[in-house]
Amino acid sequence: MAFVQTLMNSKKHIDEVDLEIDIEKNLAVRPGFEKMRFLEPGVEANLYAMLYTHGPGNGTALFMPFDQKSSEHGPGHEFLWEKDEIADEINARGKGSADMRAIAELVNSGNFSGYVLHPGNVRQFKHLFRPDIPLIYKIDGHISQPQSAGFMSTVGTIEEAHKYGASAIGLTIYPGGEHIKADLERAADIIRKAHDVGLVAVVWAYARGQGLDEKAKFKDKEGEFQGVTQSDSLYWTHYAVSIASGLLGADIVKTKYPAKVKLDNRRAYNSYIEGLEKKNSSMIAYKYLEPRDAQTTLTADQEIFRASIVVQSAPHSIVIFSGGPKHPGNPTESLIKQTEIVMKAGAEGGIYGRNIWGLPVKEGLEAANAVNDVISRLEFHRKLTEPRFVGYE
């Protein structure tokens, strides 16, 4: 990260200094499945199936999450698209968007490394899915309401996940939340129990809380003001991934894409970073990793470098990026662009929901295939060399 030291020493911003991207190095410093010798045998077998047997393979992954309708955002996703079919066809293949029958058709026909369901949906609908495709049992959730919950409600159990043949446990942490102590203790306990029975631990590392996505009081040279530091900023995505990997020991970390700090949030962000600098001088780097002008568009290389910072904070965990809110129209072009950036940054893949299942099944499959084409490029392969892996391709 010599480039970061250059920014700090010169007090220049990322758009003011020449930047060279080394994609091969970004991939070479990633953990590599063969190097993850600390994995429990069951965890190793399940993670291998996700990274090398299903989906794009060769150590990369594309997951299909469906944890948004039954909690998270609510059933309004049903309005994205709807079939005009007779009752028998609807009973067989679903009525449209966010219908579990359509989700199952998409997962069964697509080339996914695994899929995500909440406990209730696992019990009611797992029979619709191909039994060989890895299931990530999302053990917790929250609902959308005026006053946000401080942390997730744990509604499932490790025993039930095991009973239904899950390959992994999924859970969410909220760094920055008011109940972070209890949140991290809850997450650590779930992860330990998952590992004890051979399940992969997948952590949704999503920063949120007062001062992140809800306004809080800040102070700078001009006085006190209300603002947010932006929960998907580079600082918070970087920190959240580091917590999930290094503190909790997640096998896979799901993170948001590190967005440029918006103009309206710059004052609060800079104030917070400058406050951190007083305790640790290197924290000022986050200020210079933003363009000098908040309205400046980052180049592809600058986006890759910022994403690589997030990825490299988890040297012993697989890192995947979410697709974020549904893009207007057909999101495929935006998904392809983001996927190319995160893969060149060293990430192992993506976990894209609404931007794929929010389309009619045929279009969703086309979007998934387009993303898979990017992830499965030869330049992103993580080859296995040990004798026990002969013939894995």
C-alpha cells in the first residue's frame, strides 16, 4: 500500500496522483483454498463445494440471496414484475417477482455457488431446490420499521440448519450499531457452533447506526452540525470486513461495494476521520482516498484500488460483494462493471439478489450468465496444485 503513504505524505487525493493497478498481485495475495489449513474438515468440504464444484468454480463464487422479502425490505418486492398466466401455471412456476417458485427455477437453472434462505422458507420451500446446490441458512433477520433495530434477531438454530442439509450458516453484524457488544458476542457464538458441526460461516458485514446512516452530532472548525459518515463509505466497508474476518473468524465475508462519499456527507466524514487521526495518524488516509472534489467521478483503476483495500483486510477469508439496491431498468451492465472491478481488486466473487431475481426468470438467467462469464475468466482462476485436488476441473 505504498500508494496510500504517498497520498498521506503529499496530502494529495486519490485523483491527484498517478496510480498503477497490479491485478496479478491483487489475486496473488488472497488466501487461496489450499492455504486455509485451519478449516475444520466439514467446513473445508463445504467451502470446496461452493468454490470449486458449483457456480463459476476455480476458487470463485456467485451466490443467489433471497433473504429480502420475508424480512429486510418486506414483500413490496412482489411488485417488480408479475406473470399474466392461468392459475395452473402460477401454481407450478409462481406468480412473478419474489415468488419462491420463481426463485427456485432461477437457482436450479442458473450457475450459482449456493443460495440463501431464511429458516421459515427453508422448511417450506427447500423441496423446490436441487439438493446438490449448497444452501446458506440465514439464521437471523430484521424487519423494516421507522426505528431501525440495533441488531438482528436470531430466529433459526444450528441444529435445524444441519437437519435441512445446509452447507453454511449466514448471519449479519452491524458495526457502528448501538448494541454492537451484544451483536458481536451473538455472532461469535453462532460462528463457533457452526464450525463445530462443519458448516461454513458467512457473515454479512454491514455497518450501520447513529452517525453512519442515521444523523448524529459532529463538530469541526466551523462548529457543531448534524450529519452521517455514510455506512457504505470506504472507511466503514473496510472496517466491517476486518471485523468479520479477524475478530469473528468468518469463512466468507459479504460486504457492500465501497462507495465514494457523497457531497452532502463529506463534512461529517472528514470530521470523523480527522478525529480518528488524533489517536492514530494513519487514519487520515481515508480522507485522501476520496477525490478532492466530491462530485469527481472515480476512474476504474481508482475504484479497483479502493475495493482492493477492502478485500485485503481479510487475508484469511473469502470476500464477496453485494449488488446493492436494484438498478433501474436492466441492471446487467452495472453488475458486469462492478463485478469486473471487484474481481480485479482480488475478490472471490459476488452475491447478487434483487438485480437478478428482480427480473423475469429468463432475463435473470441472462444477467446471472453475464456475471458468471466475468467471474469465470481465466485471469481470475485460483488454481489448486496439491495432489489431492488432481482432476477437480
